[in-house]
Amino acid sequence: MNESVRHVKIVKWSDEDQCYVGSAPGLIYGGCHGQDETAVFEELCQIVDHSIELYKAQGKPLPPPAAGRDLANKLQDIT
């Protein structure tokens, strides 16, 4: 499994910036932005992958993954 799927990625519209802003709380500070929501998400995924590679290259432990830790994600597993 790709390790980046375990980390939350958020893309939301910013009224203040008038663009989409992507972030990965707990893993990276900052993020990316742009006018196309899909393009911002794709760039964010690349940033997360690169950040994970940097953590590993520097021998630093990764922050704990946040994906799947909320009630909404738990409820999605109930079918």
C-alpha cells in the first residue's frame, strides 16, 4: 500500500485567496493552491509523496497518519 494514502489531504476553496488550497495537516506545513480543484489535489498528492520520501531519507519518523481516524470514515466502512 502506498504510504501516502494514510495521510489526510484536504482541498478547499478559500474566499480570501480566491483559489483552491491544498494541505496535509500533521505531515506538511503549507501546501499548494490553484484555480483547478483536481490539479491542486494531484499536486498535493505529489507533495505528500515527496515529503514522505524526505522523512525516510533523513531517517526521521513519519508523523502518525490521520486518515481513517474520524467518525465519518468509520461509518463509511459499515455496509
